[in-house]
Amino acid sequence: MRQVSCIGGGTAEMTRNVISERVLGMPREARSDHTVPFREVPRDGRRGS
């Protein structure tokens, strides 16, 4: 029954990330695109337009 209420598509991973970062105080994953606007972040091997 627990899995029925789960949205899926990464929800469990997102929950783990929130717990590890906010509750346990662990550092976030390194990102190389933190200074790039969202529309310019490469997706599917292409640059945003």
C-alpha cells in the first residue's frame, strides 16, 4: 500500500537527497552548471535556445 501513494519517477531519490542534505548536513552533489541560466543548460546533448 505504501507504494500506491508514491508518485514515482524519482520521488524516493529526491526524498533521500532532502534528508541527506537538510537533516544530516551532508554536502550537495557537485554541479558544473550553477552559473548558467536554466534555458542554457545542455539537455539531451543539445544546448538550450
